[in-house]
Amino acid sequence: MKHLILGTAGHIDHGKTSLVKALTGIDTDRLKEEKARGITIELGFAHMELPGGIQFGVVDVPGHEKFVRAMVAGVGGMDLVMLVIAADEGIMPQTREHLDILRLLNVRSGLVALTKSDMVERDWLELVAEEVRDFVAGSFLENAAIVPVSSRSGTGLEELRSELARLAVNAAEKRREGYFRLPVDRAFTVAGFGTVVTGTLLSGEIRVGDELELLPSGREGRVRGIQAHGLKSESGQAGQRLAVNLQGIDLDEAHRGNVVVPRGVFRSTRAVDVRLDYLASAPRELKHRTTVRLHSATYEVPSQVILLDRDTLKPGDSALVQLRLKEPALLLSGDSYIIRISAPATTVGGGIVLDPFPPRRRRRNSEALELLEAFGQEDQQRTISLIISQSLLSGITHEDILLRSGLPRKTVDSSLSALLGCGETVQMLREPKMYLSSQSCDVLKQQLTHELLAYLDANPLKGGMGKEELKTRLPKRSDGRFFTPLLTTLEKDGLVVPDRDIVKPAGSLIRKSGQAEELSGKMEQFILEGGIEPPTVKEIMERFRCDEKAVRDNLSLLVRSGSVVRISADLFYSSTALGGLREKLVALLKEKGEIIPTDFRDVSNLSRKFLIPLLEHFDSEKVTIRVGDKRVLRRR
């Protein structure tokens, strides 16, 4: 079964509702006021099947200018349209506005039904048909069939059905892959069941038991039941008109303009970048920061127009625009929209959403304009690359790339693989998947390296910088989770050496200030002059009149430089003196095979104060092995 949505459009009292009833047997005027006034005020719904496995959900829209907002809510899910024009009146003001709305909302296929054809002479009917042909020239209905019909007598109904069946064969169905999205056009309660919402499923599949979310409010619930064309069903497919029973959501929490989506998948936005086609019929130029009403799917929201590349937009022109919404709404890349003004109340433009989650852009920014021009182009890999690069140092998740690009998951994954393969993009996190441009990754690495060296310049006696402290030096607009992969990359690049909780620069000695260099140099010489019995920490403090912290900081610096070796907490040897003692010890062990401490004392002339700490140091260095009171040479 092929599921499509057929909608009506046209001026008030041109017979849209009567035509739907003649085709389907269903009267879509359900309100008491509609019955009393004989006009459609709210959206009406019907359904019908045609040969060849075609199932239509039918949306009947109001034609009065006061109810354009309801009309727009019905257009959002249309696959085919019947533009209804009464043969006895011809083209009227709402006929023109409705055709503009259909075109702006990207309806691509349909026909023209000339209703009340039994009320005019044949010659007049031909004149009206010619007028209609001129009227639709240049629109998507330019080559569409014009079918004279009479809802009262039934004349032309079979021809109309045949033409609808022909159009349905070539009409593209809505995407069944991906997540479900159901804009709500009506909400009510059913005794014993609770809240029910209706709408056209724009994508995916919805099933009984699915966890759902109502945006933009974020209210969560569950699918309790589904009806498709009045029949109970376990699921609903993209392209169907559905009634969905919501468990956990009260009636006052659901209304037209909400969207039923899977829990935790989508999010609302407060700004969208769009391409705006400004109608030639618009009454005046559109100025920067003008307030308009944005209509898309079943909702409307006040919005401010930010012209990105000019100060005014002339009627008939097109431009790249950011719309800043006064209230949150769910809009995705590729969604159609229109804008209306209030004085006079009329539709003035519309187009396609390009970026549903843009940053607050600077006007006349060439990089932003380049990205927006790339949306919808054939080079989809370039679009994704621009989205990633313009996320700058913040990076972007895999799901956000999907939402912002509006591209199928397979296309996004394929493009990402290519970008990763050529090194243009870097994957920073595995879960959730997050990406940076290689240029932004390099900027962050340079930032960390700069912060490390600046810290060591300011703290010359430190051997490195604490990891947690270095992590805080990432730019605030970046993500702290990037620190570990960045550090790993810096280590692979040979720029840093992580050491437990410390990060050290690699490949060079730590730079020292002049004062620190002078003091540590003097201390190094003092220890060297001490030879095999060097001064203790206390003796160094007394010699240079320094506190213990200053002495130990300088000793640590000398140890890191390799000129001094720490033997114990209070004993430090010059590398030269320690090397000479190590040679004597090894020569003695090779001669005797094993020794006791006094044997080494006899050849080295060391006092016990230095002898025992040194022997224990050589044990820890794995030069010797202690066996009881004796030591032997460790085999290498």
C-alpha cells in the first residue's frame, strides 16, 4: 500500500469540502459553527483508496483569509494538492495566496479542479480554464491537468479519480527510514482513553508502546494506541494520517504546534538559518530585524528576520537569512516554511531551512555564507566538512551533524569516513562520537603546549604541570573531554611526556630564570666540591642562607637536569662522584665475587654516614643484590 496525503487549496466557498465529500463520502466539516455558517474554519480530514494500492489521507483546508494559519497547518504534509477554483467565479485573492503558500512550502505535484462546472456555459468554462492555465504558468502546476467537476451531479469525478491515481504513481512517498515525527494538528480526549492527537506522519514509523516526547515542551509519554484512517493499528507509517493515543500526557499539555517524536532524539531551536524567497507580491521591502510570523508544519511562532548579507530585501529577491524565534520550535534541515506579516495580513515569503542549530552569526561573514550556500548542494561531503570546521573549538557530535545537515545517516557516515581518512577531520571522542576539524585540533594542541611552557617559565623550579591544572587551560568554549585525546596526540608528536599526574615538555630542559639558574649553579658546584662525602640539605641551607623549600626546589631542578642524583631525603651526590664510586664497587665485586660493607669502606674511604645509604642506592639501581649481610653483583 502506497500512503500519500492529498490536500485541498483555494478560495472560500469554491466547493473544496463538497468535492472531498463527493470523492470520499466523508463530510470534513465537523464543527457546529462550520455547519451553521457553511464554511470550513478548521482542518478537516477524510480518506480514500484508489486502484493500484493507493491510499490517500485527505486534508481539507479552510479558504477564508482569516483562517490562513489553519490552511498552512494542513499543507505541511501534503504530497499532492487539488487547487480548487469555482468555474463561476474564477481566480480570487485566496486562490493566489494559497498557490504562493503551496509553492513556498515545496508542494511539487497536483491538479486543478474546476468545481461548479455545471453552473456555467461550456464557452465560459473554456475561458476560465484558459485563465487558470495562464495563472499557474511558471508554477509546479504549469503542466497539471485542469479537470472540470460537479460535486452535485458527479460530473468529472471519475476523471478526477483517474488523474489522482496517475499522479500518485509518480509521487514520492515520505521517508520511512529514520525517526518518527508527527506534527500535531488536532488534540482532544476520548472517554476511557485520554489524550489523542492527530497529524500526518512525516517520517519513520511509530508503534504502540514507543517512548515519546512532545516538543517543544519536552513532556514525555508513551504511545498507548494508534488509528490509521479510523482503523486500529499497531503501527503507523510515514505518509499516513494518524490518530495517536498518548499515555502520560494531559490534554492541556498537547495542542496544535506540538510535535510527537521519539524520546531524547530531537531538540527544539531558537534560531534557524534559511533561504528566503521574498514574494514579488510583497507590499514593501523587508528590512533587517523585521518581526514576522513563521509558519512550518502545524505551528507558528513570532520571529525576527536577520538579513545576513544586506540591509533590505526587495520583493521578488532571495537571500540567506537567520530567523530568531521568540519561542522554541522543532525545525530540521530541509523543512519548508512561510513567513507572514500582520499589516496587511498576508504571506510575503518562505523557503527551506538550511541550518536548524546555527550559532549567533555575524552579518556579512563570508565563512557563514559559504556554509549556507553549501547546504542542499551535491557535494555533501563538503557540507559536512564545513559544519565540522565551523563548530570551531567546541566540536560537534555525530547526532548534531545528522540534525544540522538533514542528510541520511549512511551519507553522513560515508562522508565522515572520507574526511577522517584524508586527515581533514579528527574524531575526538568515541562515545558520544565527537569531531573536530584538524585545524581546530591543532589550535587546541598549540594552546596546551603554550600554557605548559608559560607555566614553567613562571615556575622555573617545577618539573612539569599538573594534568588537572593544564586541563583547566583549555578554552571555555571547548570540551574538557578533549583533554585526554589531545594529550595522547601531543605525546605521540613528541611534544610532551606525561608522568603520572604531571605533564612535562619533551626534548628540552626546563628553562630557568636568571636568579634560579645562579643559585642552582652554586649549589651544584658546592655538591661537586664535596666529592664522595657531599654536604647535607641542612649544610646547604646554612651555606646559602636559604629556607628548606628553596633548597629542595633547586635540588629537584638539578636532579631533573641529571647533574645531581638523590640518594636519600637529605643526601644528594654529584653525578661525577657517584659514577666513580659505582666503578669502584663493580671492580671490587668482580674481584671478590661477594663483599660486606666494610670491604667497600676500605676501598672507598667512606664513613658509615655515607656508606650504608650508597649501598642501598646501588641495590635500588640494580647494580647489586643483597644476600643477608653480603652483596653480590647483579647479572645483566
